[in-house]
Amino acid sequence: MTTPTLTVKTPSDREIEMTRVFDAPRSLVFDAHTQPELVRRWLLGPDGWSMVICDIDLQVGGSYRYVWRRAADGTQMGMGGVYREVVPPERVVATERFDQAWYPGQALNTVVLVENGGKTTLTATSLYESREARDAALKSGMEKGVAVSYDRLAKILVTRA
Amino acid sequence: MQPRSYERARPARLDATFAALADPTRRAILARLASGDASVTELAEPFAMSQPAISKHLKVLERAGLISRGREAQRRPRRLEAGPLAEATEWLAGYRRNWENSYRRLDAVLDELKASRPQDPRKSKRGPTARRRR
């Protein structure tokens, strides 16, 4: 199967909206977003980072905490938040705040899963407190996205061959 | 998943670009200009809007550097300026690449789950063929 397209849009000046189709039923996509042993396998930064803490208390008012660590120098990066809505297997809304405030304030993330013919369309929207925060979040991708993507793509192609 | 530190100074023009692009009318104006220069009157035509309202949108686009004004005295045709738009697009592209990396890994995790778990109790009752991977 060809890699599905990830669409990124800015529906308003405080939001980022991503849409992507996964070739799996939404119950699996939901689990992969909410079960720690699955989350830590894919929600990673650039190569060399691993997820050392992935705590998830999946209920309204429950919190989650993610910490990543770079093996090379021990640098750690953490973030977490509180679940506002949990509707398996279709919707999760949670706050997001990073330990190092690389964007001001917190964001509200909404993940919506729609299943059709065994495939799942994921729509992930991040609502920031200000346009400045949203732009800072967008900018973060540019700094490291280019360097790591080709390496990783090559590796995945090899393992899937 | 984000860089440990980022440059706090943000390019003001990029902010202006994103603000300008946030409005559907302004995006439609840019789309129209992509097919050629147009006067304010021409730009106002497809919209149920007064010329002053359109002019206001044009001012925002102009401040963001997304359009410029032609010299022609009567029409003052507006022209699309590609630079800032490309810069904003590159930002989105970087963010997209970043998440695409993670989502490619998620694809692999999901493939594995599909192979190892019955997806649906109804299907699993029908026997192993119902949940066999293609």
C-alpha cells in the first residue's frame, strides 16, 4: 500500500488540523493512541529518542504524562495533560503542556476517528491559546523534520521489504 | 516530540502571513490572483461584498506581503506575491513531515495489531479467514 497522505491545515489562526487515513479499524487506532505499550512505539521524536515514561489514566479528569530521552546525551523532554473527553473508539480530547515551554500556555488536542470500510480517518486538531503559540508549534516541525524524515523512511522501507 | 529549545524571536511577516491566510475570503482572493492580476472591482465580483469590504481584505493581504499593487493608474491591479506564501507553506510542510514520521511508525504498529488481534468479535466467530491480513 502506498503511504497515505497526511494533510495539515490551519482552519483558524489558533489551530492546526491534521488528517490522515490508516489502513486499520478505528478500535486499533484508538488503542494505539491510548495504550502506553503501543503509544511508546510510535509517538517518538527524531532518531535516538525513546519514550521513557508513558503514563496514561484514560478517563475524564485523568492525566497523562510522556517523557522522551535522547540516548546520546541524556537530554529529556516531557509533556502531559488532562483528559477532557474519552469516547472509545471515536474521540479523545486532552490538554497538552510541555515542561519546556516552547510555545506559550497549553493546547487542547482533539482526536476524532471515523471508520469506513475497515480504514480509519484520523483528524487531530490542536487549539492553542494564541496565534503566537500556534505559530511556534508549527515552527518546531521545520527545525528537525527535514533531517530525520529521510533516514527513518529508509529504515522503514528496509524493514518492510 | 519537539525540540528542546526553539528560537523565541518569531518572524513578524510569517505571523502576518498566517493571520492573512486564516480568512476564507482572503484565501479565495489569493486563489483568484493565482490565475492572473485583477483589479479591486474584478476581485469583488464573485463575492457578495462591498468594494470597501474587499479593500479591507486586500489591505491585510498587502500588509502580509502576499499581494502587491500594479502601477497601472486606473485599475491598480493586484498581483500575487509568491514569496511569503512559500515560506508559510514550508512551515506547514516541516510540521507535516515531522508527524508523518510518527504516523508511518503507527502504520507499522497497526499492521502488527491487525495480524495478531481479532478486530471484531462478530468477524472472529466466522473463523480465521475473516481476520486474516491481505
